[in-house]
Amino acid sequence: MLTYLDLYKRVRRHLEKTVNPAVQQLIADYEYGEGEDLDFIVSLAFEEDTQLPKTLCEQLVALQEDYVKTGDYPLPLSERTRKYLRKYENQ
């Protein structure tokens, strides 16, 4: 199973290739001030109508479910982000 940071890096690399430079700068600025926030960059992807690869969606959902099953601190994905991921996971 991939870790939170592994998935963050994969989503980040995908967005670097697919979103416009303004969004890339927004991510860089956010990271500088707040650190790595997976929910933030996933939400940017769907706000920009950038579809994440199905594999990434599946991995993000699996990590969220694993956190819930083990009783660990839940992966901080918003309900809106989880709906987005499930939508694209099922396509």
C-alpha cells in the first residue's frame, strides 16, 4: 500500500504535467506555506477539470479506507474530494 506522501508525490507529478502554470504556482505557494496537503491538490485537479488517472483515484480511495479500517487518523480528504475520486474510479 502506498503512503500518504507517496500518493501526494504521484498526484503532484501528474498535475505538473497537466495543469496550467498558474495552478502549478498556486500549488508551490501552498506547499511553501502549508506543506503537503493531498486533499488540496486533488481538489485543484477537479476544480480545473483535470481528470486524475483511474489508478491514482483507486489508490487514494484505498488509502482512505485503510486509514478508516485500522482506526488510524483518517486521511483528511473532504467529502467532496471523496465523491470526485469515486466518480472517476468507477468510470
